Amino acid sequence: MMTPRERILAVYNGQKPDRVPYMLDLSHYYLHKFQLPWELGSGYPKADTGLMDFNRKMGAAFYCPQQAHFWNVEYANDVKSSSATRVVNGVPEIYWRFDTPIGSIERIRVWEPSSYSWAIKKWGITNEKDLEVLTYAMASRRYTPIPQNYEEWANYIGEDGLVYMNTAYSAIGYLMNYWMGVENTIYASYDFEDELQECVTQINNNILEMVEMMASEFSAPVIIMGDNFSSDVQSPSFFDCWSKDYYKKAYDIIHSHGKKVAVHVDGKLKGAIKMMKDIGVDCIDAVTPGSVGGCTPAEARAEAGNDLILSGGIPNELWYDYSPMSSFENAVKEWLALKDISPALIAAAGDQVPIGALEERILRMGELVEEYGYY
Amino acid sequence: MDMKEIALEVINGKTKIVKALVQQALDEGIPAKTILEEGLLAGMAVVGEKFKNNEVFVPEVLISARAMTMGAAMLKEKLNESGETAKGKACIGTVQGDLHDIGKNLVKMMLESKGIEVIDLGTDVSPETFVQTAKEQNCQIICCSALLTTTMTVMGDVVKAAEAAGIRDSVKIMVGGAPVTEAFCKQIGADAYTSDAASAADLAVTFCQ
């Protein structure tokens, strides 16, 4: 019988494992379950052995080292980057700030207990001038790898998982998710296209340096990228204009070092799968069929073809008691049935097990994979 | 002046040109209602259909909606003077505990493109605020948006709050957002779930009739 790590590697190497691999991102669920702090600002300098042990307990392979600290970041001397947690009117918030010779920008997230997450309170960029500040700051970033930190995670989980490495967002991802929001980024692409293009080019070039570092300095077999893709937001034409070139270059860099690349598509799948397939990605991560993804598992497979790995399968709402257990079980079985079409398949959550999910369903998924997942 | 010119520029998302054409139309004495319906809303209707059919996506919808909204703002005074009333009234918000707004904003734009007046309650909206607004503003529809599975359960509280306030029979409750499903909508007793903003607007029009 293969180990979880062997199964995942087999799939990435284009081989058929003995059984569909089963892995879960339990990071958010775990933090909430045990009421642990989510250190979004500072990250986690040490390997989270508690999380990895929890994956073992739940019977799901580990792959997602959220907020792990694998490299140091420095900026040019005239750029001050600061971030700290503070309490404002009794509510914790985190700020990220750049101070540069040409101006300053600051974004803020606030703690939202009901979702156990840090919600956007204030975007940091509202005009072209702010964009220039971000460009100035981000273009000067330099990275120092800490490969031993990755090895600490990988050694601890051993054969019970395959530790991915997460890249940063692309430039558009940074803007949409961190600094401007989706709407303002889209408006900017029309209103001050040249300034946005300059920003995107500079940031993407810088992040490609990070990708090269990750691919060359770390032993991680799989590097995961992604801007929380949704094809209705980064539509094919938008992607072609703003992100495609960056992603193609990043995939080529990763492949040139003999590694594999996954991309996180946790929104609408139609069109997004093809977009990524056409430029050479190995795996679509966080596939969420149903209302979020806008397609069935079979439709996702049809768009992907038989060689592109699909990882995911179970939407968030099915982990809760307001969805019948039968619906959950049927969704798992429907996903596992894709193995009859292609072994380029990993059973996971789309995109992570949500907080408050029923633990029995996590365990049940493992049972169903064991029952229906063998080739 | 042919109102199709305005409609075309709304489809193209050309805000500055739309504003210039709207002003030109006003200067030519064309009634504001005509400019609104045959120019701005007609253009947005095309965009809405294309959005439903996956021919255009969120970026194109946002840009077009912005052009339409800016053009419509220029007509507001004239429309008020001529006593034009909206086709209906809705209040919309992202539910309590959730700060995501793009879905809510898209629905709002599409509702407005159908001539429905929309009271935007923003994000992190309590059930009581939804209901109180609907009651005080005589809204025919309450629209609830959520992007998280952990917050969408609040939609059920909105339904209960409407029942407790005695307005459940006089208001339609529509729900939407990435994790929301038809089954969930039925489970909490809401009136309608739609999977996209354009469909939400089409349905809202029927609710206002």
C-alpha cells in the first residue's frame, strides 16, 4: 500500500497510484476549533506540528503550510515596511504600511469573530499616486531563503503528506486581494491603465525572482500559485491582458527546476481551467463544483482533459449539518468517480474545510475514499 | 439623437462618452425618461444578458454599470421633476459578520439597471437593520448577500426577523452569494435564490410588479 506522500507524488508524476490521494487544508478549521490565534501579520516561524498532527488524526494527508515562514523579505533602504496588530475600539486589527520617499500607503484588516478571519477594513490604494508608492516599494523587495524551515515541516509530516510551497499573489492578485479590491482594480485597468501596467510589470518581475528562489533553493516538489482565481472576475480577456504572461513565466521557471506547479482556483471554473491548462499548469487546486465553481465534476474534467490534475471536489456548504449527510456522501462519490476517466485526481476540499464543519464528515470522507477510491 | 448611441457606449463602458451623450440628449430636449430607458437601461440590459450567457464577465459588467450609473445620476433631478417613480424598491446588504461587497454591489447595479430603487445598507448588516429599513422605506424586496459559509446562516435570521416584525407577507427575501444554494434558500424560508446578478435583477422586476 502506498503512503499518502507517494500517492500525491504519483499523481503529479503522471502515474496511477493505488488509490486516489486524500488531503485536506484543515488550517482554518484547526485554528478555530482550538481557538488558536491566526497570525496573519507575522506568520509562523516554526513548523505547526499541532496542525500536522491534527491532519494525521483526521486521516487526511497534509499539504498546506499556511503562513509558514520560508524566507525573509527586505526592502531598499528608502522603503520602510511595517506591520503590527493593534486594538481599536476593542477590536483587533492588523495594518500593513509602506513609507517611501514618494509617499505612504496603509491597508487594514479587522478581526471578525463570526468567520474567525481577518476581514478587509481599509484598502490601501485609492488613486494612481498610491499605486506608484506600491510599485516603488514592491519593486525593491529582495528575498533570502530559509530552506531549513521548509525541511522542518517536511521532515515532521514525513510520508503523511506532501508540503507544498506557496508563492505570493501575482501583481493583480495583490491588488485585488490586498491593496485595492476587485472593483477598484478593474476600474483602474480602465481609468489609469498605463500606471497600472507599470505597477503590475514591476511587481510581477519581482515575484518571479521569488519563484526562481523557491524553485531553486527548496526541496519542495510542488509549488502552488494563485490569486483566488475565479473566471468571472479574472475573465479570459482580463487574464490575457494582465496575468497570463506572468503565470506562463512562473510555470516555466518552476518546470525548469524539475518541479510541479498547482494553481489555486477557488471560484468560477469554466474558462479558468482552460486558461491555466493552456499555459502549462500541472494541477488545478481547490476545485469547488456546484454553486461556487459553476460546474459539475464531470464538466471540470471535460475542460481539463485527462492529463491536468484536478484537486478538490467538496464545496464548503456540504461540511455543515444543514446539508444532509447523503448530499455530502454523494458529492464525495461523484468526485471519486472521476478516477474512471483519469488518475489525474486528488480528493480534497474546495477550497478548505471551513470553520465549524462537522468532524464526522472529515472522517467520513476518508472512509469513502478508502471504499471507493482504489483503482 | 438616437438613444442607441448611448446604449452602445454603456455596453462599451465609456463613462465619459456616456455622460457627454446624456448631456447632449438633455440639451436637445429629449425627456429624461427616454434617455434613461431607451439609452442607459437598454444598454445595461444587453450587458446583463451577455453576463448571464457568460459572454462578458465581472470586469465588463462593472465598467458598464459605472457608465450607466454616472449617466443616470445626471437625470435624477429631471426625473424627480417629472414625477417619474421607480419600478420598485429594494434594500440590499451583505449580512452581519461578512464584509465582502462585490457581489452585493453587482446586484445593486443590475437592480438599478432595471429601474428599481435600491437602498444600499453596506456590509455587516444585522437582520434587524434589513427589516427595519424594509419597513420604514416600504421596500418590496430584501436582498441578502454572503460570501462565507459561516455568515450565510444569518440569512435565516433575516427571514425570522421579518416574520417577527410582521412584514414577511409583504416583502420578498432574495438571497445570493458564492456558497448560497437553492436548497439553502428553501431551507431558511427565503423566497428566491439566483446564481448571478443579472438573474437576480430579472426576478426582482417580477417581484415588484
